[in-house]
Amino acid sequence: SKVVAVVPAAGVGSRMQADRPKQYLTIGDQTILEHTLLKLAAHPDITRVIVALSPGDDYFSTLAVSNAPWLTTVNGGDSRADSVRNALSTLADDEWALVHDAARPCVNHDDLDQLIAMTRRPGFGGAILATPVRDTMKRALSGATAQPVVAHTENRDNLWHALTPQLFPAQALLQAIDSALAAGVTVTDEASAMEFAGHQVMLLDSDPANIKITRPADLPLARFYLQQSLM
Ligand code: CTP
Ligand code: MG
């Protein structure tokens, strides 16, 4: 089947505290969004890329990549889930959606390979890149206080960080997101909607260098990882 990359890029990047949405900050001679789009498009199994943009976006049309034949745009929504569902609604029944954050330019080709290879397994229904939790995990007492206090230590066994890309049949994912949103479930990634709909989601152990650029300190880290991958 055909794998279509869906890239939510309609966020404002408030935690990054920059003068523009973080996907338009530059690493080397390209924006973060360009690094991400070109990395995905370079994969031989990704036939096209759909990017969700803020309706008021002034930056995208200035990028060289904006005219690429493999690229289409849709309007993003108020939440990441809304942005993803707008893109999914343009996909065909036989297509797989490989959803990947614009803010994760460091994803590597081996991890794209292992994820996309899953679509060739009989009966495969979906998978995400993930990495096992390394630190000891504390649950704080609920209720906002000036100084958070430990309620208990979580069992770290079988605990993973969910990364992107996340790969699912496009229409099954669209339906899952719609039902999860309708039920008031918090949908912070695609897998959470698929889990809610009762689908099995596989975890693929991947390179932890695939960070989401979120705060200012993540930018030099991403620059380092991108330079490493070129060496
Ligand atoms: N995103 C989106 N539409 C939204 C919100 C987020 O397409 N309404 C995208 C972002 O552009 C980003 C990805 O979803 O590529 C992951 O979200 P996040 O890292 O939270 O980015 P922002 O929402 O932009 O950042 P912040 O939460 O700090 O404002
Ligand atoms: Mg956000």
C-alpha cells in the first residue's frame, strides 16, 4: 500500500519563546520544517507529504520546498489532533498515514525503514517509534502547589516514551481520532486515539536522538544530531 507522510506544522511553539513558530527556526541553511519534510520525502516508500499549516502562516510560502511536486498543504486546527485529522480527511482508503511532528527533524532513515517495513507484515495494524524510559519515574501529588511533592514512584518496567512517526491505516486513524475527540479523550498522539478505539499498537525501539524540539535548549541538541547524521 501507499505510505503518505502527514506533518502537523500548525503550532505556535509557545514553549520555544522564539520570534516565530519553532518549525521556522533555522538549523544550518534550512528551517526545521524543511529538514523534516526533506528527510521524509527522501524515503523511497513515501509517495507524498501533506503538511498542516496555520491558516495565518506567512512563512511557508517563502520556503524553497513549498513548490515541491510531492507536497500538498491543508489548514491546521486548534489542536495537534485537529491538524492531523484535517490532513487525514484528504487520504484514500488504501493509504497508510505516517504522522510525524514538524518539530522532529532528527528522525533517521533506519527508523523510518523499520516502521514502514511493518506494513508488509500480514495483519499489521499500526506501530509507533518509541524509546524505553531510562530515569526513575515519580508521580507527584495532584493539585498544583508551589513545590511539587512525590506521591509515589512509578514502576518503570514496560514504560516507553512515545515518539513519532506513528503509522496507521489512514481511515482507521481518522475514525479513531473522531471518536476519541467526541468522547472527550485527550489525544496527544495518534496511538492514544487508536488505543481508545481498541486497536493494537506496536512499539518499535528507536534512536532517542529523534527529539521533539520543544524548549530553547533543544535547538543546539538538534543541530548536533543533524550534523552527526551527515558525517
Ligand atoms: N501542531 C499542529 N497544530 C496545532 C498544534 C501543534 O500542527 N494546533 C504541531 C506543531 O507544529 C508540532 C507538533 O504538532 O510540529 C507537535 O506539537 P508541539 O511540539 O506541542 O508544538 P507547538 O504546539 O507548536 O509548541 P507549544 O506546545 O510549545 O506551543
Ligand atoms: Mg503544543
